[in-house]
Amino acid sequence: MFALLTQDPARTPGHIENPAPPLAVDTYGQLPKLASTFDHVDGLFYFTYIVCIFFFVVIVGVIAVSVVLYRRKTWDQPALSNVTHNTPLEVVWTVIPLIIVMVMFAWGFKGSLDMTNVPEAASRNLYKATAKQWNWTFTYPNGQQSFGEVWVEVDKPVAFATESTDVLHAFYLPQMRVKRDVIPGRSQVVWFEPKEVGDYHLFCAEYCGNDHSKMYAQLHVVSAEEFAKKPWDKWDDSTPAAAAKSGESLYKQLCASCHSVNGIPGVGPSWKGLFTKNADGTFTGRQREVLVGGQKQTITVDDAYIIESIKTPMAKIVAEEPYNRGGMSAFDNIEDRKIAGLIQYMKSLAEAK
Ligand SMILES: [Cu+2]
């Protein structure tokens, strides 16, 4: 847990760049600054922390003192006494920890109920968070979507219905004190009320495969005026260069965990060299060996192939090892103009060299 809280995602190798400043790392051994109304988490956390430190000191202290005071002083020294049992002591060290653990349980259970029993106000502001290897898609109450980052209004209770399209993930917002498993085939809801404007880390807190650590998103808590401008809805494709830039940001949010653009192989093939640029400004796709229903074919990469690869990846699988086992799940919810931006970005890679 501490690793997650103090990890600076901006320094993770191959990390998806993100505009928000990394968390301050002066939170060692403490919780990051609370930004929601769930302060009971802090109480329980520090209670558990203090109990652990107290008993650590007492137990290790008693052991250390006994080791020194009652050690065998000569090799042939016989045992001085041989106490095997002490009923009052047994009762004391069973009952006291039992009471403490029951307090922790009741406190934690109440907190868990508070987080999962969605109040009316939050259920009227219901988002969906869809997890898949290794990215997040967010659906707003009005049906619009954003990827890898999500905007909510400050001081307004919000609920997230989480779902997974593949394996186990977890929805974890440390500064909101919210964490819940995301389980395939089950919709689990969490809610919170953000109290401070800012950018916050959203981690996947359940190991979900190779690039679990890259499964990172951000929560932007903004004022009502800012929210009304729908910051997630900006997609500039007024010029090919602008479309490529928009495509690049979407690439970083959704595709960079598996595809590089510099030739380094990842879980998926690098996008470098998919297209080359001709003297007249047009683009030619590379030759690609693919498997169609298990049969090898050679095709020329073009827009239609890219679109198909995004919407139905299993239709044509790259024949080269290790990609021939597939492994990309379909993105069938990306709007056409956004796919066009992704293609423009792939083409812009040819210009770069
Ligand atoms: Cu995950």
C-alpha cells in the first residue's frame, strides 16, 4: 500500500505522460492529503498504525530484555525454572487483542458500508469506469466518454459504477480515500464527495498482468464553471497536424501501455514504420503478414486495416512472433473522428524521421 501511495508515476519507465504534478513524496508513512469527506479512513488508518507500533515496541522489548536477563550464562547451566503455562496471562493476551481487532473490524466495516451505500445525491451523478488491460474508460452521466482521465465537479457527490471487460482490477483514488475491486461480470459502485479542486492519481490497485503498473489515470476535480465547459470534450481535428496531436494524446491514454512509437517491441507491435511518406505528401502503408482464421496473408497497411485492428483485432492478427497469439481487446466505442486522429498520428510518425 505504501508503495502505491508514494510511487511517483511520472518516473515509471515507459510511463504515459500526464499533465498533473506528481504527488509530493513527503507522505512517507502517512496518508496523502485528504480531498474528500471520508475522514474516517484516516482515523482507522492511524489507529491501526499506533496499535501496531505500540505492540511492536512492547513485544520486541520484552523479548530483548528476556534474552539479555535470562540468557544461559555458562554452557552447562541447567534451566532455572520451567514454567509451561499461565492461564491468566493467556486470557489477557487473547482478550485484549480480540477487542482491538473487533474495534478495527467494526470501524472498517462501517467505512466500507459508507463508501458503497450510495446516497441519493451521488446516484443522480453516476459515472461509469470501465477497466481493461491496461487503461481506463470513463462514461459521464450524459453518455460522453473520456479515456485515462476524468473530470468531476467539486463539492458535488459523485458515484462510479465500475466494470471490467477482462480480468480483476481495482479502482483506487488515494486522496479521496476510495478503493474498490473491479470484478468482471459484476458492477460495483463507489461514491465520494470531492472537497478540493485539483488533479489526483487514480491507480489500478489489483495486479492485472504485465503492465499493471502502467494502468494509471487521473481524476480532475474542477469548479462548476470549469466543468460546464466540458474539458473532456475537446478534440481538435481542424488540420491534419491538430488531428495528429489529438490522436497522440489519445494514444498516450489508451494504447501506449502496449504499443511503442519508437520501434521498441511491446505487448503489441511498435507503430514505427506502419506508414512511409511519399514525395508528393501521400502515405504508403508497410507490407504486413497477418493471420486470417489461421491462414497467412500479406496485406498492405491502410486506414481500413487500422480501423479493423482497433474495432475487431482478432480479424487479422499480426503473424509475427509473439503477436500471433493476439492479445488486444477490441475498442469498439471510440468515435470515428477519434480513430481518424489516431491514424493521422500513426502517419505523422513517418514524417518524424
Ligand atoms: Cu488493472
